[in-house]
Amino acid sequence: MQAHAQLVNFSDTTCQWYVADTYPNGSMQDPGFTETTTTTYYYEGDTLIGTNTWSVMMARPLAGSGDVPAFIGCSRSADDLVFFRDITEATDTLYDFSLLPGDSVYYPEPIDAFLNVVLVTSVLIANEPHRVIDFAPFLGQIPSSFEERWIEGVGSIHGPLFPRYPRNFMSEVPGDSLMLTCFERADTLLWSHQDYPDCIVNIILGIEHPQLTDSRDNVWPNPGSQEVHVAVDLTGPLTVVFRDLQGRTIQQHGVQGSPARFDTSFLANGIYTVQVIGRSGTLATKLWIKQ
């Protein structure tokens, strides 16, 4: 298929990806806590390598003190193919958006397996149909697995470089995930993940954040069922966000003061993080169990 002028070009230097990484990071106070941090991938111009023009890809964490951009390689697109050249100058095919059902793609360690294409559909992006390539679920050693999907021009739903640097995800609690939350071109949002209301999701439990009012009763009852109360030692306006262990927002409410009461009768049983956000960012995070 010939490239269309309106189609997303993976190596367009105005492209930007936001990827949320969720992983266990418990403490003595909250041993089951899962942290989520977002990294943005973008291009910083292009460069000539041999006779070809390559886009220079950077990665920048958007949480914590280590938010320093890092060079991670270069990409180049040619028709349906995307090539990636890493920092060691090793070059390989990153994407082939012409794949059809029955085709397969090799994913390196720690996957070390071929993923088989099972379905090719399409989605409208910038008013143009783009291919969506679904692969058969990969089942590693239980309880690890993942499902893969490519979007033409955008890449994997797990981030732009996931086919080059894949990983397994644990299905047990606390689990982990790596998800593309948003894709932009020329500062315009073209695609967003339905489970993430924001491009940037940072849930970090650290000593730099003020704690909830009292460790015994700041989120109660805990475990709970029909409703939950949240108290924080600050006045509003505040935002209280309930997320599952994959970092997906389940419900979000604005409140003016503390304590606040929330209906949780509709939530499925499980473990959630309750995040309190103020004008300066995340103020506190607490695990809450629905049963």
C-alpha cells in the first residue's frame, strides 16, 4: 500500500507518545502499592545517516527528579515499514504495517517468540482509516501474559518501542502494565486510550507528599463495600481519584473539603488506589479494598 498524505507517519518529527508504566512498588506501610509513572517519547529533529534521513527519538520521564531527556535511537519510515536504529547503531525493522492474518512477528527476549496476526481492522485517525493489527495473546509462564495490538503509524498499544523492548505482564495482584495513553502529532491529540482520561498519569507514593490525616482512619471502612470516606489534612479544592491496579481511572470526583464520602456500591470487588490531588499535584495515595 502506498503512503497516503493524511496517514500518520511514525517517523514524522512532530509525533509524540505518552506511555504509562504501572508496577509494584510497595512500602512497609503499603506493601501492595502499585506505582504509575508516565514517559513521553518524541523526536528532536532529524539527522542524515548515509543517504537516508532518520528522525532522532528522545524519551523523557514525566515524574520524579529524573525527568531528563535521553537519546534512545533513530527511526525511519519507508512505505509500510518502520526501521529503528538503537544507540549501539544496530538497525532492524520495528514495524511492518502491511501484515495480514496468518503472518507473524518475532519478539526478542524476554518474550523470545513469534506473535501471530489474527485480525486486521481499521480505525479513523485524523479522518483517515488506519490499519489496526491484532495479535494472538501471548501466554508466558503463568501468571505472565500480554495482548498486542498495532495501530498504523502510531505503533504498539504498549508504546512506540515495545516490539524492540518487550516485556511480560503479571496478572497476579499486584500486577503491572505498560500502556500508550495518548498519541499526538503537531501538538494535536489524534488518539487516546479509553481507560486513561489523561495523557499523563503519575501515581507515586513518596516521603515528599503529605500523608492522609491518620493512617488508621484516612480511608474507611477499609475493606469496604457500599461507600468509602476519605479524609486529608488539607482544605479544598481537591480531586479524589479511584484507580484499579492497572492505573485505569474508575471514578473521579472534585471535593471542596475533607472528609468526603463516595458511593462505591457499583465497583467490582478488588484492590484500588485512592489518590488525592490538590493544586500542587498528588498529595497522598492509599490502597483500598472493595469486598
